[in-house]
Amino acid sequence: MSATPRTLRRAGTVTALTAVSVLVAAGVAAAHVTVHPESYAKGATDGVLTFRVPNEEDTASTTKVQVYLPTDHPVLGVLVTPQDGWTAKVTTTKLKTPVKTDDGTITEAVSEVTWTGGKIGAGQYEDFDIAFGQLPEDTDQLTFKTLQTYSDGKVVRWIEEPQSGGDEPEDPAPTLKLTAGDASAASAAPAAKSSEKAATASAGTSDSTARGLGIAGLVVGALGLAAAAFAFVRTRGARS
């Protein structure tokens, strides 16, 4: 039995509502402050952490971002990438347990980075980069509690730590997983990417050169044919 127009309309309405619900849920999930990449190898060196901060409000802008770095498992050698329109303030804290490295004993580490002066508008996001010298080796994850302040005075506290096997918190803190992978391989990834770009550029240059030589050969060949035809016509004319 064929479906009636009313049935088709009802099915279409249900499908549309379901799609909207999925999109809304995805939008809410994507609105959390997150850290990228999601994982690094334990003890990784010379890497970058990117904190993505979306604006959730329709009538206010994000004007301040505070990221707190753990000091029980400190991130060493922190440097802040300059951000257009934003001013970064770096706060260091004396460690309760100093960290021994090949370069000596570290007694202080960065505990907070605060960005002010900029603005993230409705429907926008901003990426804030922090470079590090070395990640800890004695933990499986790092939690970066974050405060997001809006132009209307509202403060969203992204500080809830996810529990293993539990539901995602309402305001989860950005969390970086630390794996037992090869730290040197993880740190070499940016260099490998740069080499790949260089190789691609070199290949592109070689391809352009080959094309240029091919076109030049065609032009020379065409000129040769034209000269031969002219000589043939001239010779026939002289014989006549």
C-alpha cells in the first residue's frame, strides 16, 4: 500500500527534527574548550599544544582566557606564541618536587597563561598555541583547567575532570592523553611535515621545469616545420 501525502509529510518532519537534534548535540559538544592534538607520547620534547576556545554566547564576546598548567606533573620549557590582538601573561610557580633533567634540576615551571585584550565574537573561535620543551613521563594524562570570561561578565569554568567509564562532564577541562609511544618520533613529526612540504615544492618546481622545456621543444619544432615549408614553396617557385 502506497504512503499518503500526510504520512510522507509526517515522516519528513520527524526526519528533519531528528537531524536538527543531532546537529544541535554536535554543536554543544564542539563548543567545549579543547586541546590539540588529543595525545602525545610521554616525555615528548619540542612540541606545541593548541587550545581551541569557541564562543558559546550569542550576545557577548570572549575577552579573557586563562589556562592553568598542572604543577604536580609540570610541563617544562613553556613558550607562548604571539597572538594578534591578544596580550599573554605567563605565571610561574615554584615546584614542590623539583624535576631533574639532562640540563640540570628544574625548580620552577609555568602554572598559568592568561590572554587578554582580544575578542572572540559569536559563532567564532580562537586557537591559542603553547610550545613546550618536554612533557612529563610519570602520568597518563594532563588536565588543563581553563576559565573563559565574556564581555558581559559571565565566567565559564572548564575545570571538571573526566572520570574513567563515566559520562562526559558538563564543563570538561581540556585533557591531553600521554601514551607510551616513542617521544622522539612524536617530536620529529613537525620536522617530517616540513620536509614533506619541501619535497612537494621541489617536485612542483621540477614538474614546472619539465613542462617549460616541453613547450619550448614544441615551439622550436613548429618553427622548424614552418621554415621547411617556406623553403619548399620558394624552391618550387624558382623552378617554375
